[in-house]
Amino acid sequence: MSDGPLKPLINSILKAYGYQDQLDEIDIITAYEEIVGILCKKHTKKYSFKKNVFTIWIDSASLKQEMMYRKNDLMMKLNQKLGRSIINQIEIK
């Protein structure tokens, strides 16, 4: 039996069975809520993460406009908090 770490094996199994994106989405949503704060979290109605695109649905027009201006900064902060460059694009709807 090998004495190597199990993490690479577990990660490859999760990826092979299609669970990695779901786990990534949970990590992204948690980081998003920490970064944006209570007000933005309150007005965010839905999240989606598919093919390295994080989509956020916001119910406030003024907050949506503000997020449009800050989405590159938000993407950088999220990737930094996650410890890897997983998000390539953020869409605000």
C-alpha cells in the first residue's frame, strides 16, 4: 500500500464523477458572502457556477450597477480567497 497523500486521489475521483464543480460552487458562494458583506448578500437572490463562470442574480438595480463596476476586483478577491484561479468571468444579472 502506498504512503502517499490521499488528497490528489480524492480530487481526481471527485473530478471524474463530476462533483468538483459542485464543491467549487459551495466554496465560491461562501467566499462571496464573506467578501461582499451583509447588504449585497441580502440582495443576491441566486448563484451559479458553470465552466469557470460565476453568475450572480441581484434584485437591486443600483447594487447591480455597482457590482458591474467591481466585478473584476471581486473576481480577483474570490480567486485569491479560494487559493487558485478558478473563476475566469463573473456575470451579473
